[in-house]
Amino acid sequence: MEKSFDFAKAPGHLVRRAQQIAVSLFMAELAAEDVTPVQFAILNAVMDTPGIDQITLSGRVAFDAATSGSVIGRLETKGWIKREQDKQDRRRKLLWLTPSGQEATLLMKTAVQRVQDTLLKPLNHDEALQLVGLLSKLVAGHESQLKQAEGGDVDPSDRS
């Protein structure tokens, strides 16, 4: 009889479990803000690049345009983001944080850093740096291969 697949040593399974843990820590830490990791990623990117267009934002946060658009709509409803039509290209929507969105995002950044610290707590400093470095290398390597295979830019959402 063949031995069953060992999920405890399967990188894909371990990455998925680490993601589940990261999301759980995030949701617990930011429960009062009623924000998801995807919403925070968008708020953070808009804070870093005021006036960014939705398509560029989608690439920056590695979500497809449809997902980003619906998340932006929810953030607009919360009063945290304003969306305006580009005066030079009416097809483009430009994004800014509102004053309340700016304030909320600044507060969330501190909480998100606590989440990152908690996530890496089982590791010593050197191990944490090594893990982040290896994950970055893994993601960059696969993004590069996908881009080459498809002959151009890759929609990050098509990778899941």
C-alpha cells in the first residue's frame, strides 16, 4: 500500500496554512475597524500613491480589476476612499483617501505591523528575515516565469 501524501511537508499546504493563520491574526487584531486584508492593502496603496488609477492599483496589490473595483466600492461606502473620473481619459477612475480614510489607514498600519510581528513570533530574528526573503524569492520567481510564459504582464489574480 502506498503511503499517503504528507501535507506536513508540502510547501503549498504550508503556505496555505500560513495564509490562514495570517488572515486570522489580522481579523482578530483589526476586528474593531471592520476591515479585511484586501481592503487594507488597497487603502495602504492609495495612501502611498494618491490619485492612482484603479488598473494600476490592481496590479500593485495583486488583485484582479473586478475584485479591486468591488472592494473600492465598499471602501467608498465606508467614506474612506473617493473615486473620480480622470479628466484626460474618461475611462480611468482615480482614487484618493478621504480625511477619515487617511486617519483610519494610519491607525491600521500600526495594528497591521503588530500582526506581522505576531505571525513571525515563533521564529528568531534571523529566521524571520530568512523566511521573508525566501517567500519573496518564491513569489518573484513564479511571477517572472508566468510573465515569460504568457509573453507579457500577468494579471496577479489569474495565479490562484
